[in-house]
Amino acid sequence: MKFQAIKGTRDILPPDSTLWNQVEQTAREVFASYNFNEIRPPIFEQTELFARSIGAETDVVAKEMYTFEDRDDSSISLRPEATASVCRAYIEHGMQTLPGNVKLHYMGPMFRRERPQKGRYRQFYQIGAEVLGQSDAPAIDAEVIEMLLAFFEKAGLANATLSVNSIGDKNCRPQYIELLRAELQKVKAQLGPDSQRRIETNPLRVLDSKLPEEQAIIENLPRIADHLCDSCRTHFAKLQDELKLRGILYEINWRLVRGLDYYTRTTFEIVAPGLGSQNAVCGGGRYDGLVELLGGPPTKGIGFAIGTDRLILSLQETGKAAAKKGLDVYVAWMGEKSYAPAVKLARKLRDSGFAVELPPEEMKFKKSLGLADKLGARYALIIGEDEVASGQLTLKHLADGRQQKYSEAGLLEHLRETRQT
């Protein structure tokens, strides 16, 4: 039997994994600068958590979740997203007693049984953040968006476009949904099967349709901006003021809705080049009331999730991928007496932060240098019995063949000085 990765999954191999690590580390650094701390929720939860938060009628819960019975007959699902898990943790651990807003970020795999395509997998990865607390001030929404764009800039994502919208709250959104449903019923015969089904289950999702034949119909539908209550209209106007204050460019997209039931008021999306029609690399919004829905205290919330797979793909296809750290030093040792000094020196170099390859067995000099070159090493450090006797080590620059002798202390000093060049 030939074993292969299951459809919709794949192995992330070097050197791609180096880029993944750099992107994730960049996220940690940027989010920490905004006082976000990392949370690591479990990969599976009780199925009811997702059914209640995301919505039992959504495609995610009804069609895409990986759900199974545990040995105690309880129903468990692999997480299709992480916001519900973060809110569950917020409730379970009484985090509402912490001072100020609770600001959390996460990263890791999610699972949905969708049709695999470019940038979309059944095991996919997300980097996300959530703010939970008692305030729904538009300044919170704007700062979350600012942090997100700061991360994309530092990660090297160019030409990202921000879209924002408001989808109202419990005071105005239900009336708009009924109006939208009524208007969609009038044109139902002109819509595809998915949109026809969504008229009953989630009319807002019809606005997400990418079918060319439905675009003209959708353009003539009522727009939610015309049906917001005074409170939501004021909140959205203040959000735009906050974005302008921060110098953030944006466009209003009245069709920008979220497919999950828990969203309210602010929604936003980032699209990136190099991804074709599926060009959204991040989506987010406000979800006031979700914590309460899950049994917790009244809580305001806002967050986002970045599709890490799509972000990495965009960085690669636009040539903006972060520089990959390669092998610094290949230790070419020769002779029995040089092995122990080579082992000790390799450890000192590694302790100083250099990537070092130390061959486990003695090799002929020419073969050893050939391997160093194939591995992409910057230097070959030559240690033979003569070097051990004299205390002078030979460092060969593999790019141009230059060689120079150093004492051990001099070698370390030279490598540190040239680390960034």
C-alpha cells in the first residue's frame, strides 16, 4: 500500500516551512506590540459549541465540519474556526474578571471538508485575534484593523485592500433580513440552487455569490446601509472617522457580510494579489452577544482570522516572501584529532545563533566542500590536524573562494560582524 497525504491536506516542507515560521513570528511580534497575548485552544470541541455559535443552518456546521462520536457517545468536532473556542475559554476561565479588555491571539490548523482548490485546503491554517470586554467603542475596531494592516506590511504583503461594512445589530438586522428575503423571493427563479436555498437559511449569504449571472440581480437588492438603526449608523460613521485618523485607506462594500451567524455591526475584509478569484486573505468583524449566547456574561467582542495558507501563497506569487535564513557554516573536519575540537566549536557557533552543519563522519576534503556548496552554506570552516596544532582555523567564503585564518575568538568576532551583510 502506498501511503499519501489525505485529499485536502499537504505537507509543508523546507524551505517553505521557514517562511511559515517567519510569518508566524512576525504576527507574534506585531500583536505583542498591541498588548495581545497568545491562547492555544484545543483542536476539537463539543459539536454543540460550533452549532450554537456558528449556526446549525450554516454550510460550515451542516456540511463541512468533521464530526464524530467519542467513546462516551458524545459528539465532538474538529474546530472549523477558533472564535467559538476562544469565547468558550473566556467563559470557562472567568476571564471577564481580568482588568481592561481581554486581547488574545492564536494560530494553528482548522478543519472543513470543502472542495480543495488554490489556497484552500481541508486542513488549513489561521492566524487570528480577538478582543473581549465591556466596550464596543469604534476605536477598538479601528485599532484591530490597524494592527492587522501593520502585520501585513511587516510580513511583506503589498497592495492589500481593506473593505468595511456594517451589518447592523439585533435591533435593525432582522428587519433587513426579512426585507432581503422578500425581495429575493421575487427573483428566486433567476437564482442558482445555492442562492435559492440560502433565501430561507441565510439570505445575507446570497450577497456573497460570485456567479456572474447573479451579479446584476444582487446589485438591485436593498442595501443594509439604508436600513441601519441610528445607533448602528452612528457606530459605523465613527469607525470611518477612526480609520481616517489612523491614515488607513478603505472602501465600503455593502455586500460584505460574514457567513457565520454571530457577527454584528462592523465587518471587514482584506484582499491580496496573486490569489485569483479567491483573493480574500483575512476576514473579521464584531460579534457582540456571542459570549452571552454561549452562556457567559454580556460581553462585546471583535476579531479576525487570517488565512495563513493564502497569505503565504500571495507572498510567494508576488515575490514578497521574506528572505529565508540558510546555512551559515559547514564544518569540514579532517583527521581523528580534529573531530573533538570540531564538535566543541560547532556547539559554540550554534550557541551564538549560527546555523551549523557538522558531518558525522570524516569525508575527503573535495567531497566535503562540494556538500557544503550543495547545502547552500555561506562558509566552510576547515579544521584539520594543522589547524588544531596551530590554533588557527581556516574560514572559506564559498561565494568567491576567499580564505582567511582566525583564532577561535577572532572567528566568532568576524562571524558576528558579518552576520547581517
